Amino acid sequence: MNGNEEDEEGCAMVNSSAGDYCEPDDAAYVPGIDYVAGWRMAAEAAAEVNGALEAIGAEVAEVRAVPHSGAHGEPVVWLRPEDARLIARVLRRER
């Protein structure tokens, strides 16, 4: 799938941080929504996570937080599941 296909109900099959895609406006960039501001906020948070990971010796090429802007302009930071698990393990050790 290339992210532009539709399911049987005609809903766009794309990534959604809110999990609620089904309207046309939810599957495309919509005029008036500030996606850049959301991405910038996510980029700042991702940089903090990546800096903390580097500080504990994690290779940023292997483990990395990635900024994203959600369907409604909300800031989102993506992690692969294994990266989220690494962060969880580190946080448990810190307690």
C-alpha cells in the first residue's frame, strides 16, 4: 500500500496519530492547519530524546526519535517499537 489507497468503506488508509481517518480532510493536507508549527514542536521534543539517547551511549543511527505532524497539525514524535522499549528499559533502571 502506498498510503493513498482506500478500504471497503472508502476511508483513506494512511497513518493517523489519532486513529480516526475517514473524512477526506483527514487524509490530506488541509489549508488553514498549521502543520509546520506542530512539526517544529515535535522536532524540539525529538531532539531532546535523541540527545538523551546519545548521552547514555545509544547510537543515533540505530535508535532515533523522528518528528512528525499529525493529521490535525498536532506534534507527534515517532519511535520504532524497539526504540520505545529501549527507552522504557533505561527509565526503569533510573528509578
